[in-house]
Amino acid sequence: MTKKILVIQTASIGDVILATPVVEKLHQYYPGSCIDLLVKKGNESLFTAHPFLHEVLVWDKRSHSTTNFVRLMRRVRRNKYSLVVNLQRFFKTGLLTALSGAPMTIGFDKNPLSFLFTRKIAHTLDGIHEIYRNLLLVEEITGKGACMPRLYPSAADAAHVTPFNTGIYYTLSPASLWFTKQYPVEKWVELIRQIPVGSAVYLLGAGNDQDLCAAIIEQAAHPRAVNLAGKLTFLQSAALMQHAAMNFTNDSAPMHLASAVNAPVTAIYCSTIPGFGFGPLSDDSVVVEIDHPLACRPCGLHGYTICPEKHFRCGYEIRNEQLTSRLLHNINP
């Protein structure tokens, strides 16, 4: 009998990308299953034409949140899932899981309603990567064995970025939701000035990152720097990253986009550390961070809008050479 499975992850872009190994693993074990994924509104475009997903359910949390939640609950119950896997640790997704009607419900013990799940798994920040934490939820069903994050840019996505995908080029993703996760503007400028003028430089980001990218380009004055913030979808950005000589990111969503298409990535960590379990996973991936200890680092799991110590040394004291050594990494002599 075909299994109907729902995977729930309604957090940020990066969290959703790091949920994809669960989808991959379930598909491997139940290749004929009907797998649905629940995400928050805005993240559904990550899964356009995804080969292993039957349907992407969308929860609009911002407008008419309660009404939309009730509608979503009814829809989940109508779908009659045989298995619900909840990757989140918040009350409403716990309620959705517990009242789904599924005979098997799995989630983390830190969810306040986990006592209503048929199976709960301990959640710890013990240095393992988030994908392995997530895969523990289904390990008893699917067995051990890792799956990497995967996204599937379409032929149309690749065609859209073809005009940029020529010669040697680099992508830079300078923005972050959190100031203390964001490499300083002047340091990005310093990096761009080291990129050979014959290579293209594409700055990626959301629409509200356009001004930041424009300011960096203006100061760097690189003749082939192009502001693509807000002009590409997630999957188009991923398609462009796939063939870049190098992708430079913060500890932020673009790092996970690179991982999901196995693109080369240099991830810059300022206030956070890869030990939290959210580091890059591409075959060619390097973390760049301050090379001496700071008593105040890490200052938090997600970062802050300002540096709590008012100096932001974890960003400013990263040496330029740590990044420029990656510029020629994938360039044939």
C-alpha cells in the first residue's frame, strides 16, 4: 500500500533546505510513497518540480495566521497521512502533528506537545550537524545512513542564468538576517578588489538586499561586478552557484543553497560557529573564521542586530588572506 507521508519544517530557508535529507531518505526507503512537505509561505519556490515531492503545503503565518492554521489543520486531516514527521520544536506544529490523525507521528522531545506523538527523539546541540539530528527522526524506520541536502534546479532555471554562466565567475552573498552573522561591508569590498578584472562577480540576495549589494559594488569599483539581488529565484541562484569558481557566503541561507547543489563554497563565520551544527556540506567547502579565540564568541545561536560587545571583532579580525586563498582554488593554470 502506498504510504502518505508529511514532513513539517516551517522555519527559515536554511532550516528547510536542511530538512531535505529526510525527504531523500524517506524516498529511498519508500520509493513509491506520496511525500508532502509543509513550509511557510515564501519558501515553497525551493521545491518547484521537485522529483520526490507530491505536494508542497504552504502555511501563511503573516496574515490571518489563526484562520490559515485552522484551514491547514483541516487539510492535513483530510489528506489522511500514515506518517507525520515534525522537524520543529514549536507548539503549533506540535498541535498540527498530534491532531493530524496519522497513526504514526514523530518529532523531537523539545516540542511541547511531544508527549502526544507516537515517537519522540531527543534533541541536543552536541556538535553533530543538523541533518544528522533530523535524520534521527526516521532512523528507526529507514535505518542508518546519511543523505545530503538536495535541491533540484530545473532546465528552465539553468537557462535563465545562462547569460551569466560564462567564463570564470564568483558569487558573493553578503547579507544576513542578523548583523553579527554578516561579514562587514568594507571586508567584502576588500575581497572583491582582489578578484581579477577578467572574472565576473555576481552579488546575490533578496530584494531587500539590493541597496547593500549596490553599496559594496560602488565601493569596490570592480568592472564586472553585477548586482543580482532580488533578480533570481532561490533555484536560479542555486543553478548559478553550481558552476562558479567559488561562492562566498555568510553563515546564512546561500551557504545552504550551495550545499544543496554541491557547489563550491567558502562560508564566513563571524559571531556563530560551525560547532552549532549548521555548517556547509559541499564536497568543496571551507569555513573561514577568526583564527584566534575571543571570550565573547560565540555570542548566540542565531546572532544579534548589533554586537553585544560593541566591537564586532569576530568579523573585523578575519584576515583577507583567509578568503583570497580560495579565489584561485578551482581555476586551472
